[in-house]
Amino acid sequence: MVVTVVVVVGLNFLIIHIAPGNPVDIMSGTQAPSPQQVAYLEHYYGLDQPLYVQFWRYVDGLLHGNFGMSISFDQPVSAVVGAHIWATLLLTLAAAILALIIGVVLGTYAAARGEGRVDLALSIVTYLFYAMPVFWLGLLLILAFSSWLHLFPTSGMTNLRESYTGLAYIGDVAYHMVLPVATLTLVQFPIYYRIGKASMMEVLHEDYITTLTATGMHPNRVMFKYALKNAILPTVTIFGLSLGYVITGAALVEIVFGWPGIGQLTLNAVFSRDYTLLMGIYIMTSVSIAVMILLTDVAYSLLDPRIRYS
Amino acid sequence: MLSPMSSARRGILVASALVLTGAVSAWSSPATHPASNPSAAYTLVVSAQTEPTNLQPDAKVNDAAYAIDQNIYNKLVTIDYHYNVVPDTAYKWTVSSNGLNYTFYLHNNIKWSDGVPYTSADVVWTLNHIVKDQGSVAANLPIAKATALNTYTVRVTLKHRDAAFLGFLSWYGTFILPKHIYAGTNWLTNPNNEHPVGTGPFTFQSWTKGQSITLMANKNYFKGAPQVGKVVFTFVPDSSTALQDLLNGSTDIDTNSVPYTQVPGLRKNPKLQVKLITYPDYAYIDPNVQKKPMSDVKFRTALSYAIDRSQVAEKATSGIWPVAEGMYPPVISWAYNKNARLPAYSPSKAEQLLTAAGYKPNAQGVRASVNLVVFNSPPFPDIATLVKDNLAKVGINVNLVELDINTWTQRVGTDHDFDLALLSGFQGPDPDALMGRIGPGGTENNGRFDDPRIDKLLLKGEELTDRAQRAAIYKQVQSLMIQDMPIIPITGDSEPTVAASYVQNLPWTGAEGKVTFDDFSLVTISPH
């Protein structure tokens, strides 16, 4: 994993710097600045050094636990990221878990029912949601549930005219979470539904299931005590992989709902070529993917006694 | 002993209760159904598209912070929506006859929000620092030095005469900063950039990152306390969502760019007030005169006949952007030459000119092939498509190259690798801005156009201080531009800003000429 991280850091650094445009030109806006201004800022941010010097300085900082200063914020990258990341995690973890539960429950139900109208109806609905562009769905939900029915707030994480604290604050955030979490969940659960259903159907045709049913065991017991544990393995893999993207994957939802997360921060950082901030975010994403893959493998081995790591 | 299932059920019940509590308390707040609150108790909520990275107004270009900075800081002089320079912390100023020495007389009753008095020391520190540390407008302020003559008088000496100096001083990146907080520190990383102390009509209260910045009324504001008690800036990146926020009552003013196609419908809504704010910008074609055939003035003139500007304004901007008639935005009316008019749309005349200049159509009917480099922010790609279509009709084959703004800037501004470029840009606050676009070495002169007659006039315009004399010069420049066609303007720039009807005395309607662009100090809320 260390080798992966090192390679990732190097590659990311190279790719970001190869992109056309540099942050000083961009931060000066389209009203182009004087050459003195450009020289001053490039020197201040260390951008006038050759690339390998910049890289070495960056790695040196990393080894001391310092992610550097964001070029656009002029604040430590860790502070900038820290201020935004919890909002994203709140959103994406809630949606990921809900999507998993809903998808697996529906998939299991459809598999147990077998071919029929229920299965067809569910398949159509899940395909629809899977194909829907997430920002379009988000805006649709706003129009329906906020503008038309006045049931939920339009955007943001909290009520701006009141400043709630304590329990009321938690309730306020939860209230604001409903539409964005619903949007993310609706576009994610179809995957779990398809895989859950397919996996369950495969398991239900196994010989040992037939045997258990023949012994007269209650179908629910067969399902939940024996079948589900085996059927859920592919879903666990998918869930683990999707968690790796939990940091940057919600950018479009965050933009539509004005959710103060890191997805939008990343987009702005790309547009302004904020090298240090981008590196910080990419490293975090890479590390989180690597960690999630590891945890998925561990979870898999716990669930499946046939697999043991030495 | 509780079994696992019922404890999960209880958890769900608790969560639902929390959601409902939040729902009920949010529902019953005045926000969703604003009652008749007097202004003092009202929270004005303003939505903007981008959250500022910090609130430092002068060190670097900081567009996202500009609206907020106008409410928490002041300048020496400021600028109103008619682009006139008006007093701010300086109530009076004089200029020496040689045009090099400006003397500013400051109010003596201004205090920083931490109680320290505002004096000439702050002005001197700020101006000298902008020059020394290459602040965002350092290139536009040719200041040799700034000195304090006494506690409330500042003398600014210029390196050379510059009639545009006051205009740039009043506009952007010139907010006066507190010396007692910034002196001796790095103004890029000073914590005052996160929670500023200022002199403005509102004082900074809090910043919830990613969400909102809250300001409170400054009861000691030297021009009189504002009416509204609290202003909250919120950041909504998507313009459709921002509009819904306004319609649903969560915000009172929407400064995001409203989708143009929605404007006619919004104007009919009695709960809203829509204002088309015209800026001194032009959307124009910038020909690369270093390359053929753009180097040929007859070719450029033919382009100006071939582009149907009305059609572009109608189709690309839903008629929101005004059609360009001349070479400079009419919003800066004292310098606009209404007689220097662009030719009326006439494809036949364009073809005549092209044939006479030697651009005859080949077997496929093509007279010339050029590329048109445009950045991908709407509505510019649409404008480019319409221009391509117009030019095809007169036998000019256009290859559209659409790039993101940074790549575009590299290609057009740095590498000068283009035939035609489509861009827009602020041509204010003073017509001296033309220097940057068509003057020698101008930073926006992407085509590197140069006409010595125009250069001489532009330089003269910088030196003179009498406005009538300067107006005559710039009007002459515009006449010469019609002859030379260094740029081909297509439309001006108007942006629809929407607010709730109960918000009165906005800087762009009601308080025009009294406050600067986004200064909400005079806003009042009528009962609703």
C-alpha cells in the first residue's frame, strides 16, 4: 500500500502540473495583471522553481505531516479540507448505507418472489433511477417537494434566518438532509438491487438451500440465516469500493443543493489550478480508496469462512 | 432484555422524532412565511454563487468577496452604478495643477469595529502596501508614495499624470485596511482575512464555512446606521436552485445569474422585482491582426457587416443583452460617441467588400477559413455558433474551438494562437480601459493591434484631467476604431438581478447614485 501511495502522489503531482494554465494567471482574473504582479505571486507561491524542486518541497512537507498552503485560500490545506469534509461524509455515508439497505431488501424480496409483476415493476423503476442524471433528479425533487409542496427546504445545510443549537440544530440539519440524501440514494440503490437480486437468486438455487427447504425449515429462516449471508458477499465488495469515492463522489448533488461539502471545493480547486489543495484532496481520496479496499477484503474474509488471510 | 429488533425500532423512532422536531421548528420560523417585521429585526438573506476563499479585498483578485467587502470595509472614494466617483471616507479631494498630487480629506468620526479610530495612517499603510506587495490593482495605481499630512489628511503623489487614477481608486481592490491589525504581518495569511475588522455599514459576525457569512448592522457607521439588522450571505452554486430559494422565501435577493429564459416569466411575478443591470462590458470578436486575412482592415470591416448582432442578442441571450451600436459601452455616457456607429447588418455588403478585397469564393463557395476560439461559459458558445452561421452565409468558413477559460487564456492571451477570439470584458471604470484592449502592449490586446494615431490619443487621454477634454479625445478614438475595426463588438452586457418586492432601496434600484454596487446600508424591508 505504501508503494501505491507513493506512485499515486507522484502521478497526481505530474498530471496536475501538466494541465494548461497556472494558478497565478487564473487568480489574476481575465483582467490580465502586470508582469511584476505575476512574478511576485509566482515567487511567493514557489511556482517559479523547477518542477522537481516543487515536488521535493511538497513531499518533504508531507513527510512532516504538512499538506502545504492552499494557493487560493492562503490557509493550510488541512484546515480548508477539514472545514468541508464532514458535510460530505454526512451526506455520502448516509446515502451509501440507505442505498445498500434499500437495494438489498428490495433485491432479496424480488428474488424470493421470483419472476412476476413485482419483479418487472421493480426492475423498471430501478433502471429509471439508475439512468437518471443526478443533478436533474435533485432539481426535480427540489421543485416537487420544496417549491410545490413546501415540505422540505430548498438548499443548504441549515436554516439561515435562525441559528439553532443543540437538538434543534441536529433536527435542522437532518431536515435539510432529506432531499439531497434521497437524491443520492435513489441513483445508487439500483446497483445494490441488481446485484443483491442476482446474487440471491443464484444462492437460492444452490443444493444446500434445496436441502434445507426439504427438511421443512421455515422459509424465512432459510433466507435470513443461511441464504442472505452468502448472497450478500458481492454486495459487500461493491459497497466497499463505493465508499472509496465517498469523498468526491457527491459533487453534483452538493452543487445542486448548495451542500457545503468537499465535492464543490474540488471543482473550484480544479478551475483555479490550486495545486496544493488538489494534491491534498487527491491524496486523501487515494488513501481512502486504498483503505476501503483493505477493509472490504477484511470484511469479506469475516463473512466468508472459506477465505482466510495468513 | 431487549432483542436487537426492538432497539432498532426505537432508534428509528428517535431519529424520526428528531427530524420532525427540526421540521416543525423550521416550519414555524418566520423565514418560510415572512411576516411584517420592521427592518431592524429583519435578516436580509442574499444568495451568491461562489463562496469567497477569504475576505482579503486587496492582496489578490477576490471577486467572490467583493460584494461582502463592500459592506464591511470602505475606500477613500467609491463608485456608483452610473460609474461616477463619489466620496467615501474622504469627503473632499483636490488635485494639483500638474496632476501629480492628490490630497484627500477624511471624515474624523470613523471608527474600526474594534473601537480604534480610523485615520490617515490606515490609508497611507494600505496604499503603500498595495504598491509594495503587488496588490491586485497595483498596476492601475501609479502611486509614487502616499503620506499623511495630518491625522485626517492624506497626500498621494503619482509617478506620472493619470486621469484614470481616481476611477481605479474608487472601484476595486482599494478597500482601506486597519493598519493596527495588518502592519508587520503577511496580509495574505493574517487572520483578519477570516474574521475582519472593518469600518463599513455592517460588522462581521460569523462564517460557517461552505454555507454562509453573517454580518450585523454597525450602529456607529459614520454615514448613519443601516436599517436592516442582519445580513446573511449564502452560497448556492446552481442558479436554478438559487432561483427556487428566492421563490420559496429562503432568500431575499438572488445575485446568482438568473437563467435568461426565465426572465420574462419572473417579470410578471408581482412578488419579485427584476432589474436588468447594464455593465460597461462588451462581447466582441478580437481578430488576430498579426495573421492573414485578419490583418486586412477590409476583411475585418466585412466581418462587421456580416454579423447580425440583433439576432445574436435575441437567440443567444433571450434578448437580455443589449445590441452593441458603437465601439464603447454607452453606460459610461460621458465618453460614449453615439455617432461612431457600427455598420448595419448587411451580408450583401459584406460579400461586396470581400470580393473587392480579393477574397473570391472557391469552387465550394468558401472565401476564407478561420478559427474562432471561445471559452465554454454560457452564452459565449451560443454566440460563437451564431457568428459562425452568419459568416458562413458570406463565404467565410469558421472552425469553432471551444475551451475552458484557463486553457483559452493560455491559448489566446499567452500564446496568441488564434485567428478570431470571442470574449467579453469590463471596459470601465474609465475609458482609459481601452488602452488595455487596443493600446500598445495592452494586457487584453490579444491580437496585438496597434494604430499610432489611437495610441497617441489614448496617452493624451491619460494625461488630461478635464473631463470635457477627455471626452472629446475618447470620442475621437471611437471614430478611428470604426475605421480600423480592431475589435468587432456584438452585444453589451446586462445581468438580471432578482429580489423580493418587499426589499427597498437596493443599490441598483432605489438607492442608485447613493451607494456603491452591493452596499446594503440603505436597504429597508416593507411589510409583507
